[in-house]
Amino acid sequence: MAETLKILTRAVGMQNSTAIDTYMHGGGYEAMMTALHKMSPEQVLGEVKASNLKGRGGAGFPAGLKWSFLPRKREGDKQEPRKFLVCNADESEPGTFKDRLLIENDPHQILEGIIIAGWATQAAGCFFYIRGEMPQGAKIFQRAVDQAYSRGFLGKNILGSGFDFDVWVCRGAGAYICGEETALMESLEGKRGQPRIKPPFPAGYGVYGVPSNINNVETYANVPHIIKNGAEWFKAIGAPSLPGPRLYGISGHVNRPGVYELPSNTTLRELIYDFAGGILGGRPLKAVIPGGSSTPVLRADQIDVTMDVDGLKSVGTMPGSGGVIVMNDTVCMVRALHNLMEFYAHESCGQCTPCREGTHWLELLIARIEAGEGKPGDPERIAEIAGNIMGRTICPLGDAAAMPAESFVRQFKDEFDAHVKEKRCPCKATPMTSRI
Amino acid sequence: MSATPASLLANEEFARKVEALAAKYPEPRTALLACLHLCQDELHHVPPECQAYIAGKLGMTPAHVRGVVTFYEMYSEKPLGKHLLQVCKTLPCMLAGSELLLEHLERKLGLKPGSTTKDGRFTLVTVECLACCDGGPSLMVNDALYKNVSPEKADEIIKELE
Ligand SMILES: Cc1cc2nc3c(=O)[nH]c(=O)nc-3n(C[C@H](O)[C@H](O)[C@H](O)COP(=O)(O)O)c2cc1C
Ligand code: SF4
Ligand code: FES
């Protein structure tokens, strides 16, 4: 069996792993020094672009390309245009718990990536927006920021380079939607977290209306390694459609749930059976959600695919946030989908009618089927409502709710039909496997 | 003795903390969520007089602040119990048995989710995914996160709370 990688997760389990001295002892902040002293912002940007690092927050947009959208000083300008970075540490997508691991075990790795990104884009500073339910993580990260200031790695004229850069830690307050980039920026401005209509995109109009770049925690954490080892090294890891190390968080009915750092050419089967120790209770596998609750669900016979963009696309789904949710044969798929729809209906910010109403209808409709009160045509109605949400909303939360709804019904149509026909849940006979 | 809205607003340390937060970010408005957390932590809710106070400090209207308080799950306009028990109920935790944990806590405390014991000691709520799905069922008690919480483990956790 292949081994897990030890790049992003090198410090996990190490003593005092969050201390700046521990980090520096292992070569930490050397990449930042190389960038600031030996590389121009353009060279750093070029290296990250060449690495084809893709965003790890869910959408997979190439990071270097996104950085290059930020405006830079033109000939004759005295100063760089004011702009900000944002680090998205809102981690709230059901099934996703990899950023927490990085924040709590190795905050300096993230911070170093942020400072290098700041240099590449010549930004004024970075807002680190961490979800409100991670108070310990916020403390750990704030302490890392304070240590970096005390070493002269943040603040004015960092290490004599003439570059000024600040980091501000901000806590959210319990709203999944604030993980969406523009909702997050509204939240940073002390407002309700309601997504903005795009365009304008954050690169033109971000925090305080100033050009801004937002990336996920894991995306920034990759940056020091790219600068240290080069784009070619990075591209040699995993499949070409998703290069570099990737954190897969696996939960649900497996024997060893947890975060596994793997190349993206690992198959879902290897992750589930080799790394995560197979199915809880030794039972048959029934379904897998491969990349956070918003990604289309797979059946047990579709797991012989690699977990990169191309591999997952071949079975109609996507890598998303790397959160793999495994279900054995004791799970009722109607009940599982109902649980997810409760989530989306609750988290819809309410601005768009298709999302606000659609998620609520889906929740009610699925509850009805689950209760054995479904009417003929109800399963088809789920697909229809989902189709009417897709692509018709301000932000992707609408799509994020529609994709599981559509895919659960498509992949497990028999089970939805059986609920309607038998007017009861045919799965109730087997109690669901539990861990406690 | 625990703070009241009046005692909190008369407390110089609270005023200093709010002012420090207002000065921490490039613009004071970014401090709003942090100021509301301060108040929620002290009083277990954010009453109108505190909303107005914070609004004044950050140059906002009280109506704006109220809009924010009501949007975010972690702020409450009604007082919550001294100890907040949050049971994660999203799919990965459900697969791990969160329904058993919730039923147990409901029975033990005599509470439905969203309510508070008469003596004001405990509030029980359900929450969405807490980003620790490998440790389901997960339970947050005030600021502390617990993993793999069986009913027996929940009993022990509650026993430790003063
Ligand atoms: C409803 C919703 C919730 C999101 N939640 C998160 C989140 O918790 N963390 C995250 O990094 N990205 C989240 N995203 C994606 C962000 O909008 C954005 O694409 C990401 O932060 C960009 O970073 P990346 O390019 O490095 O992935 C969410 C998107 C939506 C629509
Ligand atoms: S899609 Fe939903 S969450 Fe997104 S802006 Fe519209 S209503 Fe709000
Ligand atoms: S579902 Fe409970 S922590 Fe993620």
C-alpha cells in the first residue's frame, strides 16, 4: 500500500508544532526569505502559476491566475494600488475538516504562504476569516501572527525588503454562507453575510470595495512548498488535473476516519479501503459523497476512479473540498438527503427566490417521502425543483443544494420510488450503524 | 456574580476592549462581529442596550447592528443558559450516531433543542457541521469541542461543569 504524504501535514502530532521556533527549526520561513530577498513579485507569481496550484476551497480555480487579476502599479505610479488578501478559514461545508487540522497544528505554514502571496501581489495585508465555532483555532492563529510580528516577518519593512504587510484575525459567527467569498467580505465589513452580485469580482471590488484576492487555508499552505521546491516538483505529485498534495478528510462509515494527505491519483477505493480501513461493521458500501456535501453522490460501483478533476468528472462528480462522506448499507438515502436539505434550507441567505423557496420545498418534499406520505411523481419533482434552482441564483449555494438533490434521486431512484410505493421507509428494518 | 447589561456597560474594562477592537482593523466596522462576541460571551446574549452601545462605538446605527445580530447563529437576543450545549446534527455526525446523543441529552436535561433549563444552567441546541466530522458525534460545550461523544461521555462532561 502507498504511504500518505508528509508535506502539508508534516507537523501534525509533533510537539509544540504551533510554535514559531519549531516551525523554523524544520526550515519554516525559508521560502518567505527566498521570495522577499531573491525573487521579484513577478517571479513568485510566475512560479505559482506554473505549478498549476488549484484552489482547495471547493471550486478549484487556479491560484496563480487569480492572483494575477489583482491590479499592480503601472509605470509612473508612485505607489501600489491598495489591495487586500483574504484567507478563507470559514470551513463549514459538511464533511470538510482539513483546514481545522492545518490551523490547529501548523498555523505558521499557512501564514508563510499568506506572506508570500502578499509579496507576489504587493497587497497591504490579509484578513484571516475563521469560523466562529473555532475559538481555539482563532487563538492559535492569533498567537502565530503575534510571533511573526515579533520576528519582523509582519509589519513595516519586513526583513529590510521595504515590503509592509499586516494580518488581521477575524472571527465569523455561525453562518455557512459566509464561506462564500463575497458574503465573507460583507461579513468583514460588519454586515449580514449576504453574497454580492458578480461582476464585479473581488479582484476589482473586494473588502471595503478595494481589489481583493481570496484563497482557502490549504491553498495558501501549499505556497511555501512551491517556492521552496519549485513548480516542477509540485506538478510531479498527483494527476495533472489536480497537482500537488491534497488533504482528503474521510468521515462516516469507515473504520479509520480522519484526514489523509495523498496525491490526487489515489483512487477513492484506495482511500476508503486501504487508508481508512474499510467499511464500519464490515458491511457493504452503499454510497460516497466525494468532495463535501455539495458534490454529486456516487454509488458503490463507481469508486474505482482517481480523486483528481478528470477522474471524478468521469463519474459525474468533482473533487470539491476533499471531504469524503462514506455510507454503508444501513443508511436510508432519503433520510440522508433530507438531512442535507435541512442544512441548505437553513443556511440559504434568502436573497434569491429559487434558493430560498427551492431549498425549503426540497426539504419538505423529501421529508414527506421519508415519512411514507410521498405521492407518485415526487421523486421526479425533486429533480425538477433542483433543475429550477441550478444556475439561477446570485451565489453557488443554490447549485450546492441542487447537486446533491438531483444526484441522490438519479443514483438511488429505486429507493425513492420504493418509499413512495410502499408508503413507508423500506430501510427502517436495519438500524443505522452508529459509532457510539 | 454574573454580569448584567447595566454592569457590563458600566465596566471600564469592557469599554477598553471594545475600543481596542475598533482600533485593531483597518476600519472600525470590521470589529463589529468581535464586539458582539465579547458581549455574547459575558451576558450569554446581546440585549438592545448593548447593541446600541456597540453601534455608537463603531459609528453604526442600532438598526444595522440588530440586523447583524439576528443574521448570525452565534448571537442571541434572548439570554441563553450558563452552559451552551451544541450537538452537531449534520450528515457525517448523523452517520456516527448524533441522534442517539441528542435524544439522550433531551431526556437528561428535559429540554427540546433551542430551549433552556428553568434554573438557567443549560441551553441545548443543534448545530450544523462543526468541521470535525471524523470525530462524530461531536458536541461543543461553550468553547470546548468534544469528539466521539457517547451518552456516557456526555454525562461525564456535564458532571464536570460547575
Ligand atoms: C455557500 C458556499 C460556502 C463556501 N464555503 C467555503 C469555506 O468554508 N471555505 C472555503 O475555503 N471556501 C468556501 N467556499 C468557496 C469560496 O467562495 C471561494 O471559492 C474560495 O474561498 C476560494 O479559495 P480557493 O480558490 O483557494 O479555493 C464556499 C462557497 C460557497 C458558495
Ligand atoms: S443562492 Fe441562496 S445563499 Fe446564495 S445569494 Fe441566493 S439566496 Fe443567498
Ligand atoms: S457533521 Fe458534525 S462535525 Fe461535521
